[in-house]
Amino acid sequence: MPVEHAAIIGAGIAGLTAALALAKRGISSDIFEQAPDLAEVGAGLQLSPNASRVLAELGVLDGLTKLWLEPQSIRLISGSSLRELAAVPAGNFARNRWGAPYGVLHRKTLQKALLDAVVANPLCSLHLGIRFESDLPQGRRPADVTIGADGVWSRLRQAIPDAPAPRFSGNVAFRFTLAEAEAPGFLNRTSVSALLGSSAHMVCYPLKETDGFNMVAITAGNIAPQAWLGQPTQAQQELLQSRFRRWHPAISGLLTGRKDITFWPLFETTVGKWQDGNKTVLIGDAAHAMMPFAAQGAAMAIEDAFELSAFLATRPVGEAIALFERHRMPRIAKLRQRGAFNRFAYHASGPIRLGRDIVLSLKPPQSLAADLDWIYGYRAIG
């Protein structure tokens, strides 16, 4: 028989979305989160149409659109000259082409919207300060399925033979925010800007919540295992300065002497099984943490949650989770490939960089948009 009650480990974006998606289909859930509160780390977030379409189905999107910004374009810019290489239209174009909006917002804004919806739903029961070790915490009733939404360091993953394993990607991120008054002229509040340079790139976009800009610089780097967010060491600060030293002075100058930069080593997971063939399944970063080079990490967690609920609502749990894995794995693999290609293209140098710039400059906006149809135009089943 189809699932009637679920236990969800983790109350991040994946876990909260899963609870709402299950509730939409009449399935109740207990959500267990080890943190005593849901103060979300991180900063900005891009929500592409494939994800915002799901949030609309769950009744969350209308509240978000009052709090986020919808950029009019996604620009690719040379980090050395600040010349615009190409631009993908967004705004109303995104709504018309992909049937849903493209927005930028603070991660905590999305988490709060999901949390409020979960708290208000009688089929969802949230338990904070509950640490999962090996035995499932006690909920309001026995669970037919256990969903691991507990991130890249998932503990539930240990219950699945041949599951993915976390590994350091070899890439690190440096994050900071700019007040609008501090922002250089090449930034504006109508676009997402990706600045491309040798061995590094920087993504910049406006945040309505802060009246400023979210800034993320990504480059290759080293980090001790399982280290996470913190202030950069002297060596890490020197790495950041060296990678951007030959960029345009308007960019390299932003990084000099800053005290508000946080250091974020980027971890991913290896390929492995997401489910045990019985009643345990992984979603989001627990199943397939990936690099941010396609800006799809949160979107894939949202898609996972929605599509898993559709399988669980119509099939016995063992069959449902196996079909879910079979259905989702090809899309995740293709996105990993796209992310790897983007990293190669964004960080190119020498003749490859020159060729990249020429190819991008010759592509019309409609062609660039068509390259994203398979990502942004995806309609999650449900």
C-alpha cells in the first residue's frame, strides 16, 4: 500500500519541502532536526523556474515573490576587462519561456517561508533539537518510510549499502556582502552577474532583504577534511588575493582588506545508491551534493522532495523509492556534467579563454536561453 506516514531527518530546504509535498498528497510526517533552532547559514540563493514552479504548487511562491527580486538578465562578464560577454534574459522572459519566475533571495527567506508553511500544516510535525544517531527518533506514529534530508554529512546515509560518500571538491568559496552604496558601477540591481577569470569566478546579485549585493568568489583551494564555514586564515586570504590580483582593479580592490569575508570549502558526494530497497531513501545534498557551477543545488533538493512524494503517494514504499532513484539519477548526472563544463569554461585561461569569449559574444540571447531549457523548463512530476 502507498505510504501514509513519513519520518524526515533534517529540516533544511529538502526536508521542509518534502514535508509539504507529502502533506499535499495527504501523507503526514515527523521532521527531526538536530539544531535547536533553524538559523540558516549561508547567504544568497538563486531560484530558477524549475524550482519556483514546485514552490508555486506547494503554495509558498506567492509569499516569496513579495520578498525577492527578479533579475532582468543573467550576465557573463570578463573579469579582466568588465566587458559583457553574453546575457540570458530573465524577468518576464523567464516567466513566459519557462512558465515560472527566476528570483534571487536570502536563503533564510526561503527557509522561513517553508518553515511557516510546515508549522501551519496539521499533517506536519517538526521536532527540533533531536539528533539522529542510529535509531529513528520517536514520532507521533511509526513511519512507513524514512527520508534522509540531512545534507552532505548525512548520518542516515550510513544505513544504505553502497551509498554516496562526502569528499572535498578541491574548490573553495569566499562570501561577503556589499551595501548598495559600496557597490561598483558594473553591478546593478537588475541582473545576476557572473564574472569570469583565470582559475576563478565571482557571482554577484542583489538581495532585496539587505538592500545590497551577495558576492561569492570561487576558486581551487585546499582545506582540512570536514572543515566548514569560518573566517579565512592568512593563507586563505593570500590565496584569494593571488587569484584575483590580475583582475580588473574594480574587482580586486573589493577584496583588499575586507574583514567580513567568510570562507566556505565546497564538498560534494560521490556517486552511490540513494535507497536501500526497503524503506530508507536520501534526497538533496544527502544523495548528491554538487558544486554550485550550475546554481542548481537548492533546486535539485526541491525537485527531489516533490517527485519523491509523488512516487510514495501511489506505490508501495520499496517500489516507490527504487523508481524515484531510477527517475532522478540521470538528471542529476547531467547536471553534474553541466557544472563540470561550466567550471572549465568559467575558469579558462589563455587561448581557451579567448575562444570562449568569441563563442559567447556570437550567441544571441535566444540561443543562450535555449541551452537552459532542459534545466529551467523541467516540470517535476506530481
